[in-house]
Amino acid sequence: MLLSHATLKASPPSGKATAIRDLLARDPVCLEIVQYLVRNTEAADTARGIAEWWIKRSLASTQDALLKLEEFGVVQAFAVQDSTFVYAYTKNPILRQSIARHQRGLPTLHRARER
């Protein structure tokens, strides 16, 4: 049985979409994770798997980005074993639609990746 890592929160404030767009504009690791999830909406993995396979980033920067994305409700974390969590794209259809619409308006990210 999977347990949600985040606590239940009240309805998001109206500025949530703007806050998410601002986060994605200033944090390239968050942006890369979201770009991957928009293309692979059913994907789920641990922080290490996301770092190594999805975005080729350091584990520390990936964990930091996942915590930010979880705080905004973009990803959900599920405990699968002791302190191991699997991260997946939100199931909220309105949030998914808003993020996908925003991503269609962005150019593809091209840059040298950190190791």
C-alpha cells in the first residue's frame, strides 16, 4: 500500500499557477523534471532514479527540486519502503492542464548538464 508523503492541504490559492511558473522559470532542475513528466505523465521513480535516468543531474539538486515541486503539488511522493519515496506527477487534471499549456509556450531547454 502506498502512503502519501505530503499532508492534505486546503484548496490552492489562485496565485498557485503563477508561483509554479515562477519556480520553473528560476529553477532549471524543477523545469527539467516537469518537462519529463509532461512527456511521460505516468512515470514514477525514486529521487535517485529521476536524477540518474530522467534528467542526468546530481542527487542533491534533484531531491531539492522534488521537495519544491511537492510543496506546490506538482509531484506527489509515496512511501514504498522505510525512507524510500517514489515521486509521480500530480493526478490533478486542472494542474496538469495548466502546466502542459505553460510548457507548450516554452522553448526546449538546451544546455550542458551538471554531473
